[in-house]
Amino acid sequence: MQSFIQYRKFSLAVRKQVQEDREKAVFCLSPELHIPESLVRDHRRTSLSSSTTCPAENTAEGLERANSATSARTQYSKRHTVGHFLTGIHARDRTTNEGKGGIVFVVNWEGDDDPLNPRNWGVAYRVWVTLIVASIAFVVGAASSTDTGILTQAAAEFGVSEVVESMTTGLYLAGFGVGAVFAGPFSETFGRNAVYISTMVIFMMFIMAAALAPNIGAQLAFRFLAGAFGATPLTCAGGSISDMWPSLEKTFAFPMFAISAFGGPVLGPVIGSYIMNIGTWRWSEWIILIISAFVLGLVVFFQPETFPPLLLQWKAKHLRDETGDHRFRAEIEIMHISLWMRLKIALTRPLKFALEPIVVLMTLYMTVLYIVLFTFLDGYPHIFQKVYKTSQGLTNVIFTVPWVYKITKECFVKQSFVPEVRLWFAMLGAPAIPISLFWMGWTDYASISIWSPIMASVLFGYGLICIFMTAYMYLIDSYEIYAASALTFVTFTRYVTAGGMTVVGVPFYNNMGPHWTLTILGCISLLMVPIPYVFYKYGHIIRRRSQYAVSWN
């Protein structure tokens, strides 16, 4: 709905711009450009009674230039003249690889303050749109972990072990990794909204199928497919944030999205656990379906398109319709790249980032943290139900995720911006992960207050939010135009690896116990702590030697 209204706004804005700039185009022409006599005569008649912005319009010099322009016969049409003088239009010849056709009018924004540009929308409206995008991240994230809260009941119904049933989470995450590869090319071809709506509808279909699954095989297959289609809106959501918020404003805008994206997996087990009070385990999927339907309604009725190249493509189409000149083209239209070619690039370019130190280490770090996170969630029944005898529902509510964020605008004002500034909160959060794991692992006794592991959980959530929030912004700022490929590599590797490792979480706790399991996880995460500090100190050197990274300083 909003996209349709937005499309109409572009039409009205283009019509208004053409009408306003047409007179300017007539009267401000240089002598060497010629226009039809009738057009000059019409303009001369109106210019004497109204003011324009042309510097010489009401002077003898201006009239002389107009007369000079009409003195010779010309082959140029009125539409050609308008093409040269419309604000935000750059006239140039096609390059060799852009094919034949001579001159092309490249369509861009009218200026830095063009209200059609998503980055110039009002702050309140951009916050509203960001919250809608964040709701998408929340629901697909919640679906990833909701089954961890009902493992016992689902496994009993299908007659399988809890280890087998835990594969519903692992395969969902693996589907995330696969789906993320295709998200970018589709969103760059069809726009963000088309991807949001179409993939969320398919995602909901497979969530419903998982709720109706007659056996464990069907449930695992449907969960994998739900993950694959759920990854697309989640991946594109980060793109929408970048579409609307410039680097400085992204400092306070991105956490709104990141916290929701992270809060989904955390609250998923809560949904799964408490749903047992009103029905069978299948209601965990039904609730996700209901929430998804609500979010889909928000997207359909209130979410505008934010992808700038597509918006400029709309503008170019309206200019062609308004002027009758087919040479108005958005940059992405000049040299057409098919969807198949975009997919080919998307599938091959991320592989090149396997040699990028920044990408490799950040991928390793976030993969380990995701393994720790989902293994950590698997251990909550062992930690609280078996030790402190809490109920199944209360067990999962205990995992709360605090978010602590302070705007660091002063840092951007006082010094030149470099991507390493993004790592400040990661450096604060990194030590919190191993500390919280060691804390919980060795205070998990019935003789010690339950508030000890609860506070350890709070510290764990704080560390994860700090790291994930800043790591993504650091990669985006470090690679800019190649950020999508870098994030695709990170996302694919993280989810596929984490999906495989989550299956070992249940037997890990059963065989090792929560004390040693959490200790081992703490030791693994401890090895990752130096990564943000190393990049904060030497990141600028690494970026200079990179083929794809941006050297800001």
C-alpha cells in the first residue's frame, strides 16, 4: 500500500519538476543549443510578466541569447532541452560497455535535500519504518529458537530422542545460511518490499506446515525451508537500515534493529515453553504464524520502499512517460544485468572474502558466539529446572537481555570518522561473554542463590548485544559497496556452522554436566576476546592492504 502511494508521489513530483524546469531550460540555454521557435516565443511571453532564477532572463543580454538560439533551424526537440536542464539529471554519452544509443540522461536525486530520498525523510518516520523492519527480524529470529522450549514434548510425540528433535533448530539455522545467499540479488532486482512480502508469505506457509507435520522427517524438512525463506527478509532488513540512515545516524538507528534481531532468538524459548499451558507443542509454531501475520500486515500497509536504485528507476520511468523521451535512465537501467547474472555474482563474490582478515576473524568470532548462544539456550533446563526446580516457563523467562547504549556523536564530531570507532562497544562487551559463562558454570548449585546465574545471564546478554551490534556496523563501514558480499559470507558461514553445532548441545550437557559445559564454552569465547581490540589498534593498516576494504584515513 505504502509503495503504491510512494510510486504516485514520484509521479506527481516528476510532473511538477518538469513543469518548473521547462521554462528555465528554455530561457537559460546557451547560444550553441537550439530550440523550437514556438517554445521560445511561449517562454518570452511569460517571462516578461514573471520572475525566474535564470541570471540574465530580464536583461537585454538574456533576450539576445534567446533570439540567438531561435535564429537557426534546429533538430532538437523540446524534450531534448528539458533533458539537459532538469535538476539532478546528468547528460552523458554511453560508454563502450553500455551499448549503443548515444546520449543518456542519468537520473539522480534533485539535490542533497530531495524529500524523495529515504535519508531525507523525517526522523520520526524513519524510526517508525525501522521498527517495522525490526519486527521482521524479531519474528524470524524467534522462530529459530522457539522449538528449544518444547523439545521434550515434541520428541515424545514423534518417538525420537531430544537430540533428534533439536535438529529442528539446527536445520532452521542452516536454512538461514542458504537463504541469505539469495537475499541480496533478489532485493537489488525487485526491491526490498517485494522480497519482504513474498518471502514472508512463503515463510508463513512452511511454519504452518511444520505445525501440521505428521512425523519428524516432515517437521525437519519444513523447518529448514522456513529458515531459508525467513533469512531473506532478515538479511534485507539490514539493507533497509542502511538505505535510510547515514553513517553517523546509524550509530543510534542500528541498535533498534540489532536488539530486536537478537531478542527474537532469546524470547523464542519463552514462547515455546509457556505455550504448553494452553495447548500442545504445535502451538509454538501457531503463535509464530500469528505474529508473522501481524508483522506482514504492518509491512503491506505501512512499509515504504527504501532501496534508492529502485526509487530512481521509478523516477526515470515517470520522466520517460512525462517527456516522451526514452533516454531518461536510472544508473542500474543503463547497463541491464539479469537476475541470473546477479545470482552468479552473489554466489561467487562472497568466496573472495575468505582471504580477507577482517571478514574471516569477524566470521569466526560471530560463529563461535552463535554456537555459544544456542548451546547456552539448550542448557537452561539443566541449569534451572534440574538445579533450582523452576517451572518450564519460568526457566526461559529468566534469560533477559539488557540493552545499554549511549550515543557517541561527540566522537564523530571531534575526530575524523574511521570504521574502528564502531568497535568501542564490542571492546566493552567482549570480556563479558567468558566472565558470564564462568560465573554461571561455577555458581550453578542449589546452595547458591538463583540470582547468581540470573545476573550472569544478564551479563551474557549485554556482551552479545555489544558485539553483534558493532561487528555488523564495522563490516558495513569497512567494505561499503562490497558490504553485502562480506555480510553474505559471514551470515552463511555463521548460520550453517552454528546450525550443525546446536545438535550437540543437548548431549553435551547430559554427558559433561552444566559446570564443565559452560566452562568449555567460556574457554572458547575467551580465545575470541582479543579480536575487537586487535582491529581497533591495527584495523586501519589491515584495510589499507585489503583489495576490497575502504581506507578512510
